[in-house]
Amino acid sequence: SDRQNDYSAADFNFTDIGLENGKTYTVTVTGYVDSDVTVPTDAQVVLSTVDSYTWLSNVNFVAGEAFTLTKEFTVDTSADSKLRVQSNGEGATV
């Protein structure tokens, strides 16, 4: 709650969640936006890698609805160490 920045996010270290370098995984994140939240136009939730800032999946936020982000990717620890669930700039306050 009380988000102000698109990068105010939840980070998941590859090692903490058991992801190994060179292996391919399908990542799925499910969340929910409360029905009383004001969602700005074009606001999206984003699954990304932290260090290379690569967006893996993004979908629109909708007040009162669940969202699901899904992406298959190969872990490359020379480029990244974490996954992040955040928003785009328009969704910074969601």
C-alpha cells in the first residue's frame, strides 16, 4: 500500500527461490487489485529481472480483478540475480 514509485516492488533472489543458472523456468505470479483502488489509464503490473531491467511479462491493472503474469525464461546469473514484481510508471500508485 501507499506506493509512490514504479520500482517500489517485491524482489525475489534467484538463490532464495531455488532458481539455478542456465536452467529454464516458467514463472507465474498471481495478484489482486482491491476494488476501491483508483487505477490510472495504462497502468500495468510488470514481471522483470532486476539487474538488466528486462520486462518479462506485463498486463493491465484492473480494480477489483486478479492478474496473472507468466513467462518462461532462462536464468543468466551473469546478467541478473533477482526477479521483480513492480508496475510501469503509470501504475506507480497502484
